[in-house]
Amino acid sequence: MTIADADGAARPALEADERPAGHARPDRDRDWVTDLAGAGARHEEALRELRELLVRACRHQVWHLRAQLPGVGAVVLEELVEGAADEALVAVLARLDTFEGRSRFTTWAYKFGILHAANEVRRRAWATREVCLPDDAAWTDTAAGPEHHAEAADLAAAVASALSDALTPYQRRIAVALLLDQVPIDVLAERLGTTRGALYKTLSVARTRIRHHLTATGHLSSAGPPAGAPTSGETP
């Protein structure tokens, strides 16, 4: 069954128990971890129900993010749903031993579907986009207002200096791609043949080196934001 959005695009209808506000159906009397880790009829039934749940989660997320995929029709979106559900199913089964029971198992598992569906949409959106990884990083702040132009220009120069002097070429490419160009980390990991964990580690080291550089040049205090930057309502 499908329904039409305000823009006329058709999308699958969500049944009452598939809506985000109540996505986790009651677990009833099933011991999900035991059934999924076991064998036999209960295992097969639990596996089937889990995949159905993940398909619903992935379908909700893919259609929610469909604006990121202009020109992509329902057939392709459903292919993304199925692929994401398969990946989410593998991920849930691999992490059964991490489920702590602080929420319903279905609520916990549903989040895997949301995550993997979002990853699939990002991969598709970036499939034909080039990821530039230049050896040199030229970064400037073009959004500063006139009243803060001098401070912004000085800070921009300091950050550019930190990118150039404090980082290795590889760290600089990763920092520019993830922080400035906003390349999704899973897309960058795939393009570079590495893992998200490795990129997170590189980015963490790069941020630390940039912070130390800005502290040494007086643009960042050890207990506050860069000199001249607003201090209220902002996240570092």
C-alpha cells in the first residue's frame, strides 16, 4: 500500500505499529537473545520477525531521507531498504551479546535499521560525487560579518596554519574531508579502503594537534573557545 506526500510522491504507508512513535512492537514473551542465538523453529521465527522489524525501520528512514536522492524512484529506494535491512540484520546478530536489556530488544534493534538505512542513503548520494583529498589545505572563513572581520580573518589564518604545520599530509586530508567538506565518514572509509574506526582515530589526533597549535599561538585558551569567538549557545 502507498500514500502520496504533499509533493505528490508515492511512498509506502506505515501501518499503526510501524510508525516512529511506536516503532517497537511489544516483545511479548519472546526471549530474543536466546531465540536468535539458538537453533530450530524458534530461531527461524525470531530471525524472520527481526528482519521484518528491520525492514520497517529501514523503509521509514530511507523514505524520510529521500530528498537527498533527487530523481531516485520507489524501486531503487526499496532496493536500498532491502540492502540496509540485510546489513542491519548482520550487525544485530553480531552484537547480541552487547544487549543489556535496558530497553526492549525491538527498540534496540530498530536503531540498527535506522543507522544502516542512513548509511545506505549517504552512500547512494555520494556514489557519483568526487571526494577531493588535496595535499594542501587552503581554508578561509567567508561567512564572518564586518564587525568581526579582523578577528575572523586572524582565526582563519591560524586554523589554516594549524592544518598546514601541525598535521601530517594524511591527517590534513582526513580533517579537510570530514570537517570542511562534510564527506560522510562511511563514504570516506569506503573510498580509502579503511575503517570508520581508523578515520575516527586519525580525526581525533588531528583535532588534538590543531587545538594544541591554536593554544600555543594564543587563539585558544585551555579553558575556552578561540579568542574573539562567541561563547554563548555554541558547541566546540
